[in-house]
Amino acid sequence: MNKKTLILLFCVLLGSGVSIAEEVQKSELQQRAEAVDVNKNIASARSTFIRAFEDYASKGHIRQAAECGAKATALYYKENMYQEAFDLLRRIDQAINADSKSSAGEKAAAHYMTSRERMQMYMKMRRGANVLEHLKAMENYANLSGDEQVKNDLLYNKTVYYYAFGQTAEGNAVFKEMADKLTKSKEYDKVDEVYQTLIANGRKSNSANLVAQSYMGYMAWKDSTTALKYADEIAALKKQISDNEASIAEKDSSLATRMGFIIALGVLAAALAAVLVVGGIILLRYILLTRKQKKNIQLLTESNALKAQFISNIAAQLEPTFKKLDSSVPEVKALLAFSEHIQTLSALENSMDEVVELEETSIPPFCEGLMAQIRSKVKEEVTLTTNTPKMSATINKEYVSHILSHLLNNAAIYTPAGGTIWLDFKKRSAHTLQFLVSNTGSDIPEEKRDDVFKPFLEIRDLTEGDGLGLPICKQMALKMDGDLEIDPEFTKGVRFVLELHV
């Protein structure tokens, strides 16, 4: 089986299985992580899953912590960031071992998830010995967990391993065991789906052996389950008939009562038919409405792009006229700044797919220079603190300088006399950097934290600011494959976190 076929088979096997995490209410952080479109912003999804893992771990919910950590790990090695993935798995294992609330079985189920992620990475790297090592560890954890769902998941992963490394006989044996378990629990559709996928993948990969073996196994299973299905259906019908006869006998044996029951059944059948007709009409209208909505969304997206370009063109055309006016007038100065911000925001939105240039930058002098720019703007006795290690980093100096300067200037405005402004730099991993701008000013209400990054939400007096500064900073961060967010855990004032992935 080729690599593509293996991945398809793996997805189907997992799809036909069940989640090994507990069914509990998901935290807000996990819901936010799952809501991110990884195809557009994988870094943000990964970062939020890591925060969800840390939040669950701190509360002793070790199974949920392991699940979120595993999802973040998968997003690391999806981009071939194996070192970061292995480092995160070590952190998850440490959190599991340090937990004193969970039972031995729960810890084993959580360790199973980290071993499974390591196995999947080694599968991707085609390192068979390491894959086998972690399969053995997974089997040990599955037995210790005592969880039937975990044991089913182990069968799926064993099947993937055997087929991937040419051990067809062993793969067939494990696959049969898996199919037998599903058949025993009468989950016929799941088994049928997996067999059909095996046959289709064998054809795609030109593996006549896999097609033949899968088809023979499928036909044998089909014959055996057909008899089981018929037996189940006959038994169900007999029971239904018996129940109906007993019900009729208990109520009344008279002909009038029997006739009334038949009439009632006829009315019920008519009502059900009417419901089906109405349901069909509603379903048809829903399908037509969905198609119309998809078309409207596409048109709206194209229209927004044209509007952004149109607004940018208008701003560019008005700018020469604005410059002829007296720039000392506050309103004229505000219009010039507004025009420039609109063009900058539109240019960023229309060039998100372009690669930004990076340069090696010494962090301490870079941050101290930015902090020096606001020294004359702060109120009395405001303390300015810079915490940076002596190191260099590869960044887009223009965008990072713009973002940090804007955040520091805002901090200078909103930090009261006697307060503190911090500029920190942290290296979270080999490819993850963070700049943190904090101040002891007033907090931003939780319900408004997302809105500060969205442009044009309200009508403003331009002489008091156009509200485009933070939206521009957010677009610059996203263009650098990073993100700009407000730290919800900082309670002394406001902290902005600029995270970059290099």
C-alpha cells in the first residue's frame, strides 16, 4: 500500500472507531481551538490547543488534557515540526505522572494517547522499529486502562501498522478480530464501510493482492452477517407480532375492538405518510436554501474583496487632495491618518499569501530602542521595564517594530501615574517566539477583547482615533504566520501577546 492509501485507511479506521476521551463538557479554550480553521491559521489552533491542555492539566482533568495536547502535537508534525511535537508529548507525560487525582486506569488511557501520537509520527517517518516499540507500549497501556474503547482503538492502529509494513497476514488477522468485535455488537454498517474502503484503496494503489483478499473476506463476512441480520429481523418481527397480539387480547377480544384498532393503525399510517411528505418538502426547501446560501456567501466574499480594493482606491485618490489642505487643522490631520490606515489595511488583506522577508535581529537593543521611543510620552513616575535574554532572532523587523510601537504608545496613554509598562521577549520553543507588552492601566472588558481587533465596528470621531491601529497590527501578525491576542489570565491591567512562528 502506498503512503496516500495508508493515510486514507488510517482515517477510515479511526472514523469507524470511537473517541477514547471521556464524554465531558468541553472547556471554552478547547471549543475555541476546535473552531479555528487549521487550513487558514494552523499556528493559532495549535497555540489554543496547548493552552487548553495546560488549563485541563492544572485542574486535574488529565484525559482531556492529554486529548488537547495530542491534537496540538498532530498540528506540529503536520508541518514536519517533529522536535516541537516530541517536546510537547514529554510535557504531557510529565503532567500525567504528576497528577495525583486520577486513577491508574485513567493515567494509562492518557499515556496511550501520547504513545499513539509518537507511533503516528514514526509511521510518517517510515521508522518501523520505533512504530513497533510504541505499539507494544500502547498495548500495555490499553490493558492497564481496562477501557474497551481504548482496546478497540489499539486494533485499528495495529491494522494500519501491519498493512503499512507489508505484513498482510498479520494485518488480516487483526482486521478480522476488529470486524468480529463490531459484528458481535451488531455494528454491521461500520464493518461494511471499512471493507468497502479497503477494496477501493487496493484498486487505487494497484494492489491486486489486497483487493482479492479484501473482497474474499468481505464476501465471506457478508454471507455470515446476512443470515444474522435475517435472524434478527425475524426475531424482531415475531416479538412485535407477539406483543401486538398480547396487547389486543388484553384490551378486548371483540370484533368491534379489533376493527377499531385496525382503523387506528390506518389513521396512524396516514398521519405518518403525511408527516413524511411534509418532511420531504421541508428537506427539499432546506437543500435549495443551502445552495442559495453557499452562492450568496461566495458572492459576498468576492464583493468584500472588491469593496476593500474600492475603498483603498478612493483613499489613495483623496490623499493628494487632503495633503493640499492645512495639516495643522486636527480634522485634516485625522483624515490624512485615516486615509493612510485604510490603504495599509487594504494592502495587508490583499497580500496575505505573500511571504514576508526576515532578518537576523539582536533582541535586547531592538526592544530597548522601542521602549526609549515612549520614555518622553509616559506620565509621572511610570516605570519602564524591558526583560529580554541576550540572543538574536529571525523576524520581520518592519512589522514587529510597527506592532510593538503601537502597543507601547497605547500603554503610555492608558497607564496612570506611578504605574508600570513591561516589554518582555520569550522563546517558547525552537520555532515559537513571543513579545509581550503589559501595563497596569485599566482592563479591557472580556466581551470587547475580540472586537478591538475588528475594523469599522463603530462610528468614531476621527480626531480621537480611527480604531484601525489594532486591526492593522492583527493583520501584520497573521501575515507573519503568527497571531496577536489579549492574555485573559493577566489581571494587573492589560497584556498583549505577539506570537511568531519562524
